[in-house]
Amino acid sequence: MIIFILGVFIGIFSIWPGIISGNSRKCFYNILKDGSDGNVNFNTILQINPNYLLQIKNEKNIYFKILLIGDSCFRKF
């Protein structure tokens, strides 16, 4: 079981290396918190790369939307 949990953490860190950074997590939580009510501030939109904005808008699955938000926050350095 410990090997499985360790593998999950190593996998997440290898896919999203910025997850360790406090600023990246703050970006992720701010986007989720701001967009949860359906209204998004202009400052929040500026935090996301335009390519990700188009992909997030066109995606119907909520799980993939959260993955795209994670990509936009955790993969930038």
C-alpha cells in the first residue's frame, strides 16, 4: 500500500512539477474558488494561458476541466 501511495505522489509530481510551489497552488485554488459560482473576475482570466481558456471552455467533462486548470497553474514556472 505504501508503494502505491508513493507511486501516486511521484506520478503527480512528475506530471505537475509546480504543485510544490505555493504560488501555483494559490493560482489553482483561486481559479476554482472564483469560477465555482459561474462568474469569473477579469484578473482570474489573466492568470490562465489563452490556449487553456479555449480548451476549458470547450470541455464538457468537469474532471477534464479541473485537469486543464491544474495544467495551466502547475506547469508554468
